[in-house]
Amino acid sequence: MTIAIPFYSGRAYFFRALQSAIQQTHRNIEIVISDNCSPELKPSDIEPYLKDPRIRYIRHEKNLGMIGNWNFCIDSATTDLVSILHGDDELSPTYAEHICETATNYPDTTLFYCQAVIINNKSQPSFSFPDFIKKCLTPSRSSLHEVHGETGAASLLTGCYIFCPSVCYRKSKLGRERFLQQWKQVPDLEMWLRLLIKNHSFIGLPYHDYLYRRHQENATAQNTVNSLRFVEELKMHFYLADEAEKLSWSKAATIGRRCYILRFNILYCAIKDAAAFNLMGSLQKLRLVFATSASFANEA
């Protein structure tokens, strides 16, 4: 199994991520560091770690962009299983062990994902209301479960309960499918739904083996403030609803267009903005909620 770490910024967290990969109980892994022309990381910083023969360090001559770097991580893996560990997150020691064991038992499955623990900038467990809702939407948190077909697509369009970097991909099943450059905020969800439309299947593991860090410097937090995240999420929902309609997946198409959980999250963030006296940000988000509500009313 390959654990690939795409990196551009966030040096304060990067070495925690790397150390968590090194400390996996499953030893038969390779670790690829994909340095996207980072101004914060030098080859000399990595040199001591290269004594571990499992670690490869690649510094790109030009910046590939976030999506390009993610795709490079998949392509550069020398193993069939590859996971993309974000440079500001961490893994529990048993992540690779649980993934590899499950992948052996399900050889025809394209991707595997585990449950996540939300942590803060000090790597301590942290509560997040949107992430609490995500957990409530998870089909099963106590046993293995399959995500497949229209039922799987409908569940992800209801609310995305999979944490992007918790996923491990099987390259031999993934084929030529990759993240698309046109999606800046939701390339992961778009690719997963594209795979489901093409009859791939996923397995969710009940183990809390991924430590997902919430902090104000990451791209998700920044794009939540300026609403770019929500504009793209809505666009992606409508696009995939149309794709589901072509397959006569009426349930998935309806859920994709109504996107109740997404609109609720936008409203929640608008209220948070208003409470913080960010009235412009709150107004932007309320406009999105009202615009989509009006669209659904017209359809009805």
C-alpha cells in the first residue's frame, strides 16, 4: 500500500502527518511525499527521513495545482492500493492494517474509506456541528457497509459522509478515472459519484483511523467564508442530478436537485457569519439558499 502526502503549505502540521504514516503497524507500505514547489519545505528537511527505504521524496519543478498533485500521487504509487494523506491531517497507527485487510477480502471493490475523528490545531479531539451531521448520515458506523448503485449515489447526494483523505483507492479498478481540474472544492465527491454511476462499489470501514484537522488556514475553511465552496457544491449537485436522470435514477436525481442538507449547511454558516458580524458573508449565503429554494418551487 502507498500512503502519498501531497504538500504545498502547512509546515507546522506536515511532520505530524509524515510521522503518523511512518508509525503504521502494517509495515509493507511505501510513503511518497509529493512536494508541489512548496516555499515552506526544503529537500534538506526531508533528508533525515530518507534513511527509511519506504520513503520517496519528489519535488516538482513547477506547481501542479492541488488537483494535479492529487492525481500525481495516484499515478506515482507503485502499489495497487494508494491513499492520499493530506499534509495537515494524521493517521491512526492501524489505518493501513485495517484497509489492507479489508481490501484483501473485497478484491473487486474500487475504494475503501474509514471513519474520521475531528481534531484541532493541537491534535486534540474537537467538536464540529457539520461533522456531527455527517456522522449521523453515515449508513453504518459499527460494521462494514457497501456503497453501490443508485442507493449509494442517493446517500452521498443527501450529504457527503465520506472524509476525502480517509479514502484508499485500488488503481487496477480505478483505471483511467482521476480527479477533474474543473472542480476546485468538490473534486472528490464528483469523482466518487462518477464512479458509482459507472457501477463501481465502495466499502466503508467502522474504524476511526483518520484524524481530520479543522483549522482556519485550510482551503475548505477559506472557501466557506467566501462562499465559493457552496457555489461549486450546488453546481455539482445539479450536474450530477442530470447524470442520474439519464440512468433513470429518479431518487438520486431528486435528492441531488433538492440538496436539503447542503442548503441547511449554507443557512447554518450564514447564521454563524451574522453572529460574527460578517454581514456581507451572511448575505451571500442567504442569497444562495433563497435562489435554490425558488428554483425548487418553480419546478414544483
